[in-house]
Amino acid sequence: MKIMRNITRKMNNINRLFTLLLVFSIINLSAPHVTYSKTISSNTNYSLENISIARSDDIQWVFKEIDGKLYKRLYNYTTHEWIGDWILVG
């Protein structure tokens, strides 16, 4: 009987630890992350030709239903092109 109580206590401790880790992970992922960029001083001459801006394509899944079956396919909204073939989802 003592062994069962010890096992139960250990399992409760493991469950509490797992719950705490899960809560802290959710809080950490939902918290906003702030980054600061270096300000350009007015004494320096910069032309727009020398400044490059990194941009990425806007790629999203598009879904459609055919004969009661759901399909998905990637679409690049930046270049207005399809990526890959239709994939059966379910």
C-alpha cells in the first residue's frame, strides 16, 4: 500500500510539472516579442537605391471541395501562381 502511495505522489508531481511547463510555454508563445532597429541619423546621407528591404512571398493554403472530399493546394499570392498539386485532405 505504501508503494502505491509513493507512485501516486510521484505521478501527481509529474502531472503538476507538466501542467506548469505547458502553461509557461503557452504564455511565452503568446507574449509579444519586441525588436528595436537602429535609427538612421540625419547627418548621414542615404539614398533609397542603397537600402534594401527583405520581403517574402505571401504563400497560403487554398481549400476546395470536390464530390464531398476536401482538397488543399498552396498558392503564392505575391506572384499569383499555384505551387504543387491538389492534395486530398479528407
